[in-house]
Amino acid sequence: MKYAPELIIEKDLEFQYKLFEDDLPFSGDSFTQSYFYRHKDILPFMAQFPLEKLHFFGQESILAPCEENIKAQPQEVIDKWLDLAERVCEREDLLSYSEHLMYIGRKK
């Protein structure tokens, strides 16, 4: 949507949009070799390994939808948004704003 909205009309990609619509994960060829996992399934998936969860956060946090607008602001405004995004990046109710999630764990 953000960088290549025209891809929505590509017939070869229709199945990916259907998976998204049906709330199913995806693994395979996309814009790259990829695996798209629902954020609600990540912690249960990681729980099967002998790991202590240290952090689980949205890498772009709440900034992802407005990235270009924020980057066009004066540095003082950018810094304030980055500070706020860092403070809320681990809130599970806001994870869907991020384009990428990061799980950091320690081997038990």
C-alpha cells in the first residue's frame, strides 16, 4: 500500500490478499522470499522453544503509517515522535501499526 499500491491488481498476488483477508499466515515468494505471521501467533510460537522473552516490539512502532510525513518534519519534531514511538513500541495493542516485529529472547 505504501510503496507499490498498484500491486493490488496483479493476478499472481491475488492469493496473498485472500490469505490476508482470511487471517491466515503466508510463506513463500512475494516481493522477496518471505513469511508473514500474525502478531497474535508469535508469542505462542516462540513459547515452544527454551527461551526467556526479553522484548517483543514493533520496530517502526506507531510511526509506520506516517513515516514520510514525519521524516519531512524539522529534527525536533522527528526526535519527539521517535521518543514517543520508543516508549510505546512494546504495547501489544499497538503492534499492528508496525511493519516488522522483533522478538528478543535469552536461551534458558
